[in-house]
Amino acid sequence: MLENAWTLLFIILMINVAYVSLFTLRMILTLKGIRYGAAVVGMAEITIYVTGLGLVLDNMTSVLHVMAYALGFGIGVIVGMKIEEKLALGYIAVNVITKEYEPDIPNQLRDKGYGVTNWIAYGREGERMMMEILTSRKSERDLFATVKSLDPKAFIISHEPKNFHGGFWVKGVRR
């Protein structure tokens, strides 16, 4: 009998880990505009959710079942975030400001395949070089490491563009 109780706790925990992970994945797909993928993931998500909730509601006599459900939810958030990191869907726009007014920096980035637009900017302490770089999210860490190796004091900020049109990258994206 005790073995069945532990099995049920484990099942409730794992169902909620799966549910929340799928929820996170569905939200990402929805935000990225991948409609049909989000719909398929949503169908699996709701099936798992109803099953898990049913098990918890049928066994409300034990606080351990509710705790397993809550723990599964928390673990599912972490697993969902890890899945999102691994998928790294989409693109990021990276702005780099460097004191090193060196034309070689944009060219070294271009040689690595990054689309770079650069211009002179003016900061509190004078002239700076400003660069706008668009890259896939999968390449984000490599780009940051490359920029830091070229100028360890560079100011780097990134954001996720929703839409873009024209330029160097559009040709590559369409491929």
C-alpha cells in the first residue's frame, strides 16, 4: 500500500513537470508565431494538465499530493526555461558601444558572418563606435565572447526584434 502512495506522488510530480514544461514551450511558440506547433503542444499540454489535476483532486486527503503537484510545477518552470534556452528560437539585435574607434572591429565581426552596421557616436567622454548587429539567438553567446575578446570594456546590450525587413540578414533568414 505504501509503495502505491509513493508511486502516485511521483506520477503527480512528473505530470506537473511535463505540463509546465509544455506550457512554457507553447508560450514560446505562440510568441514566435509558430501557430500549428503551438496548437499541437497545447493539445498535449491540456491532456496532461487535466490528468494531473484529476489525480490531485481525487486524492485531496493527503497534503503530500498537493505538495507533489506544487513541487512539480516549480521543477517544470525550471525545465521549461532550460528547453527554451536550448531551442533559442529567433533573432537578437545587439548594440555594441566601444571606445576603441577601430574600423577593424566591425570587419572582424563581419568576417565571422555577422551583419554589422557601424557609425560614430558621441558619449560623455567623446567619440565612440556604435555597432548594430543582428544574429540568431543560438549565436548570442559566441557573439558576446567575440566582442569581449576584441574590446573587454565594450558596452553590449541586446534585445529581441519582433520584425525586420531588408538588409544583409533578410537574405539569410529566407534561406
